[in-house]
Amino acid sequence: MIELKNVSFSYEKDRPVIRDLSFRIAEGESVGLIGANGAGKSTVMKLILGLCSGEGQVLIDGEQLSKANLYRLRGKLGFVLQNSDNQMFMPTVYEDMIFGPLNYGVTREETDRRVDAVLDRLGLQELKHRHNHRISGGEKRMAAIATILAMEPQAILMDEPSSALDPYNRRLVINVIRELPQTRLITSHDLDMILDTCSRVILLDGGRIAADGPAEEILRDRALLEAHRMELPLSLSR
Amino acid sequence: MNKMEKALYELTEMDDLAARSSPIHGLCPMAKLLSTIAYIAVVVSFHKYELSALVPMLLWPVLLFQLSGIPVRTCFYKLRIVLPLVMAVGLFNPFFDRAPMLALGGVAVSGGVVSMLTLMLKGVLCLMASFLLMATTPIDHLCAALRRLHVPGMLVTLLLLTYRYVGVMTEELAVMTEAYHLRAPGQKGIHVSAWGSFLGQLLLRSMDRAEELYNSMQLRGYHEHFHYADIKPCTPRDAVYTLCCIALFLLLRLVDAASLLGGLFVR
Ligand SMILES: Nc1ncnc2c1ncn2[C@@H]1O[C@H](COP(=O)(O)OP(=O)(O)O)[C@@H](O)[C@H]1O
Ligand SMILES: [Mg+2]
């Protein structure tokens, strides 16, 4: 579904952020992208979404991302931003939810049907007509996920979905992510969340893959994690 | 709440006002937009000495305040910054135009004073009308109506995004002033020496956020044009409202209601 082939990228000359990165994510897989601050997790997301481009190839469903097919391929991907304030720019949750589908030519009736289906599933009907600037951080994150689900993408990318959430909301978000049928790529340094939501983990360090394998295996490997400036998930450290 | 947060709150309060319900809120945005444009055009068309004829034009905003349930106080409170600026426009007229025009209780009033008052009143009326439009119509419905009137999409999108970005900038400003005051307790405002870096930071941060926001729009398929909210289709009721408003404006424009009334009393 998503494949990177020898991708390198740098924001500034001579300071590569991603170095010769290759991996592939199969349909329906849920993958955690972990790594210390500045490891390049967000940059990998941007490369997949075509928000920046470097050397090498990024393939979505076997097609190489290019200017010509950007609009179409992006329709297959849903991206939940790290900062929901930047994602929710319409006045109300509802208006934000219809923004994506309408841009992709989905009819008004179908859009409204999707919105209600998603809100029902996430138990958020109550938020539908609330103003985006008047809802709490946790509600906003859930609403941001809802806007992406309303687009019915084939794959969902999330950048630090549990950051700045209290334990209750974090649990809610985790439960939602676990139940999604789509292909998922989730970055986080909240390793407990990754353990709960992902079956496979890719560990990045300095823009290179340091490890790639089953979540249970990598997240239990204290020596490996510590070598890359991370700690065991709390649930496994006892 | 610091000053910035207050400003932000006020901005979002406009959205809240527009989300209320009343007979006026229920009209289709197009009807409100057209009647407001007609109103402003008629107000502007009054001659600079027609002060007494202009006064009855107050009738429409007053009616709207009543029907929409928007408090007049809120209007003047929100306009407190622009209002003096608009009023200042005619301030010099009395110095240029000194020919006496009429006598009030034995005191000669010059043409300059009359034209100054007319200009001020025109300014206030136009501002009130625009405020009422904004306070009874959500911004995206307004934009949708503008699109229907074939205002270029580029301009309308710009208007909508400006409205959003002002919010983003104010938010950043709120965060930054708070951070500043936590480290400079007891200081009023921000010290001149910090203005440069403060402004620079503000711009950078707002640009970063604006870029993220724009990315987020693009990722959801935004290209060139916005799908504006579906606005309510105009009903015969809306047409009747618009026509009645325009008829009222023309009547007030062509018939000098104030002197008619005045005439009744004098005779
Ligand atoms: N817009 C940018 N311009 C220059 N350097 C950047 C930019 N964004 C990120 N970087 C740098 O790229 C590296 C990787 O950043 P990022 O992908 O955001 O890391 P992560 O999400 O893993 O914390 C960091 O060293 C960061 O300083
Ligand atoms: Mg990041």
C-alpha cells in the first residue's frame, strides 16, 4: 500500500534528515514509527503525503507520487496532524468534516451520511454542531480523527495522536485506532500506545531504520531502545 | 484572561452571535447581503447637507436590532475602535466650510458643521449595517452568497482565510504575551526593546501555523476553490424581505420624512 524506496531528504544542504530509507507497508497493516525527538518521524509522514520530496521513490498503491497524481493519491491517505488546532479550521466540527469529502467530489447526501456514520461510531454526535474553538483538547483530537474518517481513506497516518491528551482521552483515541480497518502508520514516542495499537514497529534514528519487526519483540528489547534514546513501555518494564 | 485572549474571545463571539436564531438569522444570506448593500448605497448617496433627511435611515438598523435580538450595546462595544476613526473623517469640514446654513436658537450653524455631522452619521449607519450583517450571518454563508453574486472566487477565499488567519495570529499572540509576562512580572505591556524580536517571532510562528493549516487543507483535496456551506435556498419570503427593504430605503431617500414630520408639527 505504502512503499518507500531509497528515499533521502534534507531541509538544509548537507544536513540530511532522512537517509536512504526503504520500507513497505502492506494493506491493512498497522505500523508504529518510533524514534527519539528529531529522528525524522514527521518528515517521513510529509514525504509519504507529498508535502516535501527528496531523492528516491514514494509509492502509494504501486504508483509513484508525482505532481500529476498528487490530488488523486492523497485522496487515499488521511493524515491526522499533531496539532489539531491546525487541522480544524472551519467554524464547526460538521463543516470541517464535510470539507474533505466535498473536495473529492462526494455528493452532499453521501457526505452527510458518512458524517453521521462516523460520529455515531465514535460516539461524537454531541459534537457535531459545536464550535471548534469551544471544545476541549481531547474532543478536538477525536473530532480531527472524525474529519479524516469521513474521507474514507484507504490508509490513515497519524502524527503523535496521543500527545497533549489526558489519560482518559488517550485511552479513547487508542480504542478508536485499534478498531480502524484501514492501513495505519502512527508515529509516537508514547510506546505504550504503539504497543496497544500496532503489530509492527519501525525504529528510526538519525533518519535511518535502526530496527523493523514485530511490535512485541522490539518494544521488549531494552538494550535496543536505550541505544536509541528511548525507554521500555511502562506496561513491559515491570 | 489577558488582553489578547479577550480579543480572541471577541472574535469567536461574532461566530456565536451569527449562530443564534431569530427571524433575521433565518433569512437567506443572499437577502441579507443584498439589502445591506442597497442600504449602504442609499446612505452614501445622500447629499452632504441632507442631515435631517438622513436621520430616518436609522429606522432600518433599529428594526434589525429589535428583530434579531442582537444588543445595540454589543454593536457599539465591538465597533469602539473603528467608530472614532470613521467619525474623524469629517472633523475638518467646519474649518473649510464656514458659510452659515441655518440658525438654531439664534446661533448660526455653518455648512461645515452640518456636513461633518452628515458624514459622521453616514459612517455610523454603514458600520451598523455591516455589523448587523456579520452578526446575523455566519462568515461562510456570507462567502457562499458572495460567490453566487459572482465575486471572484479568489477574493472570497481570501476573505474567508483572512478571517481564519486573524484568529490564528491572535492565538499565537496570546500565547506569546503570556509567556512574556510570566517572565516579566509587573510590567505593563511589552518593553520597547523586545518589540523587534517579539514581532519577528509572531510572524514566524503565525506563518508556520498558517502553512500547516494550508497543508491540512490541501491534504483534504483543497485546490483553487472552496466548497462553501450549502446556503439555504432563497424563498419567496426572502425575496419579499429584500424588496420591502429596498422600497423602504428608496422611500426614505426620496421623501424627506423628517421634514414631513417636522412640517406636521409646525403647521
Ligand atoms: N522545516 C524544517 N526546516 C529545517 N529543519 C527541519 C524542519 N523540520 C524538521 N527539521 C529537522 O529535521 C529533523 C527531523 O525532524 P522531525 O521529522 O520533525 O522529527 P520527529 O518528528 O521525529 O521529532 C530534526 O533535526 C529537525 O530539526
Ligand atoms: Mg514529529
